[in-house]
Amino acid sequence: MRTKLVFLLMLGLVFTLPIGGIDAAVKNLTTVHPAQSVKLTIVTRHDVVIYDEFAAGFAASSYGKSVGITSPTDIKFLSISTYDGFKKAMENPQLRVSLGWGGGPTLFNNLYLDGAISPIKNTTVLQTIKNVVPDNIAGANMKYYDTKTNDLVWVANAISSFGFTVNNKVLKERNLTKPQTWIDLASPDFYTDIAHPNVGLGNAPLTTSNTRIYHIILQKYGWVKGWQILSQMAGNGKIYDGSVETRSSVINGETAAAMTIDFYGLIAQQENPDTEYIIPKNASIVNGDPIALAKTPDNPAAANAFIEFLLSKEGQSLWLKPTINRLPVRSDAFDTPIGKSASGQKIHKVYNDTLANQGIQFNESLALSLEEPMRYFFQSSISDEHVTLQSVWDVLATNYKTKKISTSLFNNLTAQFGTPTLSEAEAIKVNHQFITDATFKEKMKTQWRDDSKAKYLNLETQLSSLGFINSNVKSIPVSPIPFLYSLILLVPVIKRRRQLKL
């Protein structure tokens, strides 16, 4: 298994351009892949193991042969994680991209709004999509149409649910009750101490799957309550740089629970039998994972053939391979030999659980309207200030659990702790400028970080004045001076919010 994994990773390095920026990708294009040997170029956010499997499958299929693709080396994948890089790849003719594949609906909706996607118009492909892809699954759209022209913009070829993975061994060792909801993860009862983070969360700008989870929480519980839950979850845990690192934290036992998309949960269960994937009841959604044509597809015939292969029963079954562990968009993929295998049946159970779980009515338009401010507000107010945030939460949670802080005082202080310094209306209003104006973006990030830091320090001062201190601090003198200091800290926050015209 290790030898196979190393081979796949090496293969991915050979046939994938670097993530480190679109300029580097353009520069290395001819050296990494001689142009004459490449027939189809795809920009993707999928893992190397996924696209290597599908490249091999497509090259061996009648679909690939019909357009002259008979070897995986005929296909080049540009692995680009940033939105700007993905967009530039989809619209830059120098890169000869034909398809964008993987990354979630919000990414592709934004790409279309920015003019980086060409609608699917091939009649054969459209008929295939009509025949085999349902319009929605568990309330989630599997196709996205232009509201004015009714052109098909993208189609889903896999689905995902969103939840968290727990490590049952760690739960037992730390005397924690197995969580079933997002609120359970935010409870002071799910706190141990700063040295033992119990919840793994990904930094929003660096993981689309974790960002989708945060959107779910914000829409399920409302903007203010949702941020309170996210802040308390962060207090109970640790912030990681991406979804893979977040998943690894629960596999290796650093955390007791971590945000994961379904297939990351399945991967965790394979790597560590002590782990278990949980879909929060009535508090998750299903996502369709899109594929779409680039702005000007370099090889439209090959691109259309690849879409047809992805949506064929043969192609859909590849999602069920134990190295991939994804949920197909076609249920009859489970009727294939791979689908009937032991690993396929495990995925089938998650598939059935996903469809049976009554999710929330997710508002995609709302998520899209505040996507960028929401992601960077998470980074500025939670990730960047996590040390201060967790120091305050340590005092709150520890003293509440030992009944030194009353329930009414705890509720009052946690409301201050988690209430965001950015409103939902403000986030919507600045979304466009946030995307288009880099100077404004940096100004807002700095302001959110400063406002949040002042909020946490004010709470820390209040707690200190009441005689409650961080468990890692031996003593803090109780004095009225901290209250005066906290007021001084809040003055610039109040002034900025009055001056800012949003």
C-alpha cells in the first residue's frame, strides 16, 4: 500500500503543475508538459489520487479513445487551490484549459459570475445529463442554470455531506461524551484545557469544505448565534491550515473531533478504526461537486467526452474505490463490481445515511453574497486571534464547569465573547468591494482583527476583575484599573465603527 501511494504521489508530481501561483504555472508549462503530448488540460482542486484514477479510467474507456486519448499522459491537471489562480487558469488561453473540476458550488458559481465558465451546449452531453443526473438530491441542486438564458453552467458528478469525525479512543481518554451536533462541539463540557484541543477546525480561507460547514452553522442558527457557536468551538480546539491537516488531527489523536466532509471521514476510518464520521442530525446539507467548461475550451470534444465518462456508470464507480471514498451522483454506481465490494458497501451506507438525514434549507445565494468577507472575518477574528480567544475561553469554560461562574453570568459573558463585530448586512454590502479592492480588503481584515482583539481583552479584563484568571496564570491582582483600561481599548473600536460607512 505504501509503495502504491508513493508511486501515485510521484506520478502526481510529474503530471501536475505547482500550486504556488498561476505565473509559475505559465512559466513551467512547456518544461513540465511538452505541448504536443497534451490533448486535454483540466484545472482542479481534487487530490492527485482522484485525478490519476480518472485519467487512467478515461484513457482506457471508449470515451477517451473516441477523442484520441489513450494514455493518462495525454491529460494534464493544473492543481490550483486559490480562487484567483483557478479563475485565471479557466480564462487564460495560454494554459489551454478545457475544464474546471472539483471545488464546490460556490467556487463555480463565482467563476460563472466572473465570466470564466462557458455553458454546456453539446446536445449529446445535455441529453446524458438529463437522463442520468437528477435535478436535486436531498434538496441540493445537482445542476446550475443561468437564470436569464437557462443555459446549463455546471453539473455535479459527485455529492458530499458535511459533518465531523470523532476519535472514540480520545473521547474516552478525555472523559468526553460523543458529540452529535455542532452545539455539542461548542459546549464548555467539550473543553479540557489549552494543551489538549478537542475540536479541529480549518482556517476558512484555506479550506472550501470547512467554509461550507461554517456557512451551514451560520444559516442553521442565524448569523449572531452561529458566530457564537463557531467562537466557542474554536475555544475548545485548534485552527489548522487546511482540511487535510484538520482531518489528520483527529486521526492521530491530537483532537477528539474535527470538521470533515464525508469522504475525509471515510478516509479517517480507514486509517484509524477508532474514528467515526458523524452527520449532525437536521444540521447538514448535501453538496453537488461540479464540473464545467472553461471560458474558451482548448479541446471541446475531449472536454465533452470527459464529462460523459464522469457521468457514465463506469466512471461513477471510480468514486467508490477505497483510495477515493466519494459519494457518486448516480445511485446505480453501487450496482457495479466496485459498488458491491466491501469498501463500496461502506460508502453505500454513508450514501443512504446522507439521503436519509433531513438537512437544512440551504440558501446558496446568501452564501455567495457574503462569501469572501465571511471567510476572512473568520481568519481575522478567530484564527489570527486564537491565542487570546482561547485564553479567555479557558477562564470561562473552566470556571463554569467547576460552578464558580453562574449560568446567567456565563451566558452573558459568552454572548459578548461570540457576538461578531461584523453584521450579516455589512458582510453582504462589502462583498463586491472586498473582492475587487485589495487595499479595502486589507483595511477590513486589520479592523476586524483589532476589534476582535479588543473584545477579547475587554472580556479578559472583566474576568480578572471578578477574580477569574487563566488556568495557566498563577495570579493576577484584582483592581479597578483593568476596567478603565478595557474602556480605553474599546474607544478606537467604537470610533472606527462610527466612521465606517457600510
